[in-house]
Amino acid sequence: QVQLVESGGGLVQAGGSLRLSCAASGRTFSTYAMGWFRQAPGKEREFVAAITATGDNTYYTDSVKGRFTISRDNAKNTVFLQMNSLKPEDTAVYYCAAKASRFSPLRVRSAYDYWGQGTQVTVSS
């Protein structure tokens, strides 16, 4: 069992930055791929970014490439999402998720086994 707790959300002006953190419980954090998803009001939860268990590879949805960076610290059981040049369309609840299987796709919501409660990010224009 893995418990995930996000933090770092808030209100920021367009062009600003935020850094989200996701702290995980358990001693097997380093075996899980980790992802960030977001859900805006009235929309489906969508993939934002993912990182493999070792941190060797990262993946992003096109709309955040060059602006967001996912990283992890396996010694501290934490995954991060650095968000720069924020836009109003980035406004959403951001969720981190953990995926146990090495073979399921990183961009697919249903492939993830554990989810955090979410943190609100609001970008004003």
C-alpha cells in the first residue's frame, strides 16, 4: 500500500511559477513510476507528466513541454512538479499517482494504482 500526499498548490498570476510536491509512504517508493495528472472543472482528468522508477526517463503532455519539469528524490520518497510560465489554462486540481507495473503505459490514468487527494492550482490572468 502506498499513500500519497500532494502539497504546493495555490494561486499565482500568469507567468508565475509553482512547485508541487508529492510525499509517499512506504519503503517501495523507488519501485514505482510516478505521474502527475490534472482535472479542470467539467473536464476529464488528464495526463501531465510522468517519471520512471529510476528517474532515468520523463514524459510530458505537449501543452506543458518546456514549462514543467518532473523529478523525484527516492531517498526522500518524494516526486516534484516544477511549473514555470504558468497559464490560466493550467488551472486545475493536480494529482500525483503511483504505478507499480513496469509494463503498463505511463500516460494512461487507469494504469496507476495509487492516487493522492489532489492540490488546487489556480492561475489568474
